[in-house]
Amino acid sequence: MVVIATCLGTLLALQGGPSEDVTESWLGRRLPTVQSVGSAWLGPGRLPLGVAEHRARVVVLSRWGSDSRGRLIDRLVRWHERRGVSVLHVVRGGTDEGVQGIVAELRRRGVEHPVLDDRRGRNAVRFGVVATPFAFLLNEDGITLLEGSPFEARFDREIRRLAAEPAQPTLDYDKHVRDLRHRLPHGGFSVVVQRPFVVIGDEARDVVKRRARGTVKWAVDLLREGYFRSQPDHIIDVWLFKNRASYNKHTVQLFGERPTTPYGFYSPSRRALIMNIATGGGTLCHEIVHPFVAANFPSCPSWLNEGLGSLYEQCQERDGKIRGLLNWRLPGIQTALRERRARTFAELCSTTDDQFYGDDQGVHYAQARYLCYYLQERGLLRGYYHAFVANQREDPTGYETLRRVLRRADMAEFERDWSRFVLDLER
Ligand SMILES: [Zn+2]
């Protein structure tokens, strides 16, 4: 996480709220390297070449001599004291003595963060910042999670969240496995602990082990790398039934219900993923997404939860990252687009659970999946997810965050572009 602060001169940012013009938004994107311009770097340590090297969490742009300077420094000191947040402070205008004065004031207050004298305001221009003070909060990868006035409450809130260690629940797997063994339908089941899951299957023990390492661990590691800091706070069983007969019979026997899908499903209340593994590992990857979304983004709307889940039901690893591939849901969305049955993204994003899982559920899944696929292909999906999490209070549907990450003022135009993109895809 990184915050970069700059002080330009006007106080327009204090009006708060995102600008209507989204062409300059860095939300969900990597902030450009901060350039060393104007006079020398005045902060402690070596001259940083960029945000990545600096590992700042907040980049603040401000303007020398602005009325809010005292208030801004109070804020920066508070972040530093409470959260140990790393700040890169870019100051436009002023004199050498003036900028030295800021550095001296910070030191006096026990804070040492680099202050860049951006005399000609090149960084502000580069970042498209027109009002100061203006701050960017970045995650470990340099992705912008928040942008706006550093006085907005969401900065404090998100810094607190990111600075907190993710909860690592201590769970008693031994006891869980002992209890589980009493519930097994017969002796042909093997139990393999693959944290945070316990995998249970009625194929040969080696096969169950291979699925636990090769599919479950593989997907969990890649998904955590891309999206999820926190583990589920309870143990989740992954039942891998070897064929349809076993799946149908044992789902009734163990859980008292008949499956409504031939592939498998996640039951949060039973803390279980229940799979007919004969249909392949795709559904398993899909369902693994859901408990992680629940642990990391509890208020995630269904459209994104299912968009991500279904994106990874056909996936591969490339350069250590998980990547969704085209799959069987493509013809459905292509037909819906041709027949003009797809929703606008404003509609899709604001669907309730009942609406999403109601009529046209297949089109909703496919539309959400291929929006995620589009974002992935543009290198924006992870950034979008993290920016959505950071802005969830202000934008619970994710639509405004989507618009900003895409840098589209006109979403109708985007929908036409996206539609062309999807219609041109071929499996
Ligand atoms: Zn799902």
C-alpha cells in the first residue's frame, strides 16, 4: 500500500467527490513513476526513482504556501503515527527554503518521509491533478486504490484496513478431521488436509491427494496472489465425489438435499464445496473463489462474485498469475448481444441477488464473466477488484469504480466497444 501526496495550490479538492472527467483517473491502475524534477530530492534516504522503489503507500501532491498545509501535515503525521504509513510528498512551487521548511517541520514532529520539490508541477500534470492537496493510496503493487482529497474519511479507513495484519485464524484441523471421519459414508473415502480446506474424496487416495495439491492448492495459491489477503475464518470441506451417482447419493445422505446442478456447488451454511469431480476441475476452481470472496469482500455483489468464479472455471497459469480462458459461456452472451437481451452494465452492477439468480441467470453469469474477461485482457481486472474493495462504501455496486477504471465518461460507448469485443471472440 502506498500513499502519494501532492500540494498544488488551489483547494478545489476540498470540495471532495470524484471529478466528472474520468479520463485522468488512475483508479485500479499503476500510478506512473514519480519523476524527480525541479530541485533535488530533499527527503531522507536515497533519491527514489519511482513509487515502486520507494514503497510509499500514499503519494500526496500539495502546493507550497496553501492554506491547508498545516492541516495536511497533521494528517500525514497521524497516518504515520497510527499506521506506519509510508508517504511520498510532492510539493509544487515555493522556494528551496520553503520546501526545506516542510522537511524541518516534519522532522520536528517525528516524521521522515521524502518530500519532492516538483517546482514546475510536472508530476501534477503527469498525474492529471488539478486541485490540491490530492492523494493517491496505493497497494503493494503500486495499484491506485483511492484518489482524492487526503481529508476524505475513506483514506483513514482504508489505511487502517490495509495496515492491519490479515486475520490468521487458528483452526483445529486434527479435531475437524477426527469428527469428519465419523461422518464418512463408507471406508472408501480419503481425507487430505489442504489448508484452508479439507479435501474428501471417494476416488483412489493418490487421486484425491493429487486433486488436493494439483487443483485446490494450485487455485488457492494463485487466487490469493492476485486477490485475497485473508483466509476464511473456518474450515471448509471440499467433497469430491467420483461420479454422478456418488454425487447425487452422498449429497442427499450427508446434507439432506438433492443437488440442483450436475457439476457442484458451494454451501456457505454447510461450510462445504460439494462437487461431482467427474465433470472436471473447472467448477471446483469456480467454487473456491466464493469462500475467499466471502472472507475478503463480504458485501461483494453477486455479479462480481459470480463473474470472478465463472472466469476461473476455465483457467491456466501464466507467469505465475491465474488467467481465465474462453469457455462454454461465450455463445450464450454472444447470442444475447445479437438479440439485444444483455443488460446495460449499470443494470447488471445493481442487480440484487434475487435478480441476478432469477430469470436470465445464464446471461447474467456470462455477461459478468466476459466483463471480467475483458478487464483481464486489458490488464485492469485485479486493479478493478482492489479499487472496488477500497471504494465499496461510496460505490457499493462497483459501477462508478468500473467507469473510472475504464476511464470512460460515456458508458454507452463502452458497451458498444465491449459488445464488439465479445462478438469477435472465437473459441
Ligand atoms: Zn458461483
